[in-house]
Amino acid sequence: MKKEIPNFVTEDEEREFWSKSESTEYLDWSQSKKMMLPNLKPSTKKISLRLPEMMIEELKVLANKRDIPYQSLLKIYLSEKIDQELHSH
């Protein structure tokens, strides 16, 4: 018999509860189903990044050829390199 999940007044209260509780005591994960969330966008965090001006100008030229913002192209390049590094070892 699984424990009953309490009612929460706030999201913070629920977050606190789950950070200290073992979910298997409350949920039967063997009954779970895989779910696709195609419209879910990953959360982003703003950072400050110093790059040489020439590098930024070259990035803008390359991005213009693809008709995308240079910041988007930079994210693509970073993502590709991160994926390459993670999967090469």
C-alpha cells in the first residue's frame, strides 16, 4: 500500500516535500508511461561572455548566410561541440 500524497498549499511547499521524500513510497513507477512533450522549451540562463570583436563579426557573417541570429548560431556551435566532446570518450 502506497502512502497518500499530501495536499500542498504552495509550489515551494511541494518542492520541499519531494526534496526530502522518496517518491517510490508514494508512486508506483512500474505503471508509468513514457511521455513526449514536444512544445516544452528548455529553460535558459543569461550569461555574459566576452569574445573578440573580430570573432563576433565573423560569427555574424556566418549566421547571415544561414539567415539566423548570430546568438543562435553560437548556441548551435556550442551544442555540437559539447555533444562531440561528451560522446568521443
